[in-house]
Amino acid sequence: MIRRWVVIAFCVIPHTNAFGHGYAKYASTPITPPLEFRWGLPLAALILLVSMVISFRVVLGHRLRAAGLRAMLGMALFAVTFYMFGRCAATASTAPPSGLGAPRPTYWGLDWDESGATFLTWNLIGVAFFLISASLLAGRKHPVSQRLLMTAIGVVAYAAALTPYLASGAYLHGWAGGYVHMECTRKLDCLTEAVCDYADAHGGTLPSPADIDDLIRMVQPYLKEEGSYVYSARSVSLAICPLGGAFERAPQKYQWNAKFSGGQLVEINEDALLAEGLITCPYHKTRDPGSMLRIMQNYKHPASRPASSRSEAMHRLWHAERKIIMARAQPYGG
């Protein structure tokens, strides 16, 4: 029976884009709460334990001591088997599906359409593990009516333990891998190149935007890679880092350094650019601005490269910075 349930559960796990180097997604369940809901773990465990005690004591007629002991054993069996099954799914390969994991920050930026299927699927699997655990500890055979009543009590208790997540929208939690951090760099480099192209088309004068949204509007004709950001689909716009778009309800946007507004591209102080950055990310405070500097130097000294090599240079710059960006954003990094 247990093998059959394990096979069925594994077959229905949703294989979403929860890549090991992208977003690692863990479902919020009674035994795997998000970081912000760690306080609810003892309460959820108590709700499930009491439901088992009621099933064994009231429904099946066991003595209170025996019911309590069976309930504790049933809870231990449920927690261990369900968690281990979820961990196996989450670490099955370098590109695993969603699964279960230790408390991590909540994906507040993912709405029900993006996370509901994963949340529901894993909690349906959790209910199955919970009911099977209770059934194994129930002892001798019992009438179908008692089994159905035990099932109803278990389902209601499990649903009650999910109330905090359903009420708040904390359906998934997890961490962001290195590719997500590098995607932020790629977006900023693309914006920097568009700014340089804007300056080329306006006599070497940099734009003077009011904010990052205004900047994107001004350089829109010069954006070469818009729409190709693999991990930015949930970031709403080019103005938002993939980290903020996934982990925050109201993510902060990239920030344009007004110090460079209206300046001449060839006159930019490179020391100031290295120290302050042209466009900065609120989630990657330690980002190396050297990539931006190299891009701008390409435009300031066009004779040093063929005119047709711009996209190839961008490709090399992005890959050169991968080692610098890997897993440097907290608290959302792996």
C-alpha cells in the first residue's frame, strides 16, 4: 500500500521551472513552514497530533494513554516519511522539481496562478501521508464508517494547519541560485549598453531621467535583449531585479544615479563610476560595477574594437562576471 502511494505521489509532482541554479521552490506545509512562519510549526504539529488522539480515543475507542502514544508515533512516521519524500524530489538532480525544504524566505512575489498548483499538489500528498500514517497506527481492522470519520477529522485538521499560508499568500518559500543573481547583472548591463547607444544618438549626451521607469522609456529604442530574460518573467518589468520580483510583494526598483544625468559619455569620471555605479540594484549592494565600466569604455574608445563586435563583447562580459555574482545576495541567496 505504501509503495503504491509513493509511486502515485511521485507521478503527480508538478515539474515547474524550479531549477537548482534558478529558483529553488519549497511548498509551505504543516511541517515545512516558510522562514516567516517558523512560529507556526509547533502549533501545526499540535493540531495534527490532537486530531490523531481524537481519532484513536473517540472514534476507535482506545484508552487515552494508548491513543496518545499511537498519535505520537503516527506524527513521527508522517513527519519523517513526508519530509524525506519531499527532500528527495527537491534534490533529485541539478534541475529538480519543487519539493520540501527547511524554512526559507517566502516567495511573496508569486501569486496563486504561479504557485497554487505546487502548493495544492504537495499538500494533497501531505494529507495522503498523514492519513496513511494514522491508518497504520490504528491497529486492527475497523468499520468503514470509523475509517471515514478518521479521514474527515484528519483532513479538517490538516486544512486548519494550512490557514496561515492560505490567509497570507505564503504558498512557497525557497532561495535563488546563481543564475538568478547573474540575470540581474545581465539586465543592468543591457540597460547600460542602451544608455550608451542613446548617448551615441544624442551627441554623446547621457539621458536625464526622473527615475528608472523614465530611463527605460527613453532608451526603449536601443534595448537589444528585452524579453529574453529567462528568470525575469516574474519581475514584472525590466526595472526590477529578479530577486525582488520573486521575494517581495512591492519590490524596489533599480536606481539611476542622477549624478551622471545629462553628462557627456566621454567625460565620465571612471573612479566615480566604479565607486557609485551608473544603475544600481537594491538587492545586490556588492555588485561589481566593473562590467558597466568596461561597456562604457567600449563606447568611449570605439577604435579599440570592430563596430560589429558589440553583441559579442556583451556576451563575453556577461560570462566573465558570472564568478563574481554567484550567490552574493542575502537573505535570498542559496
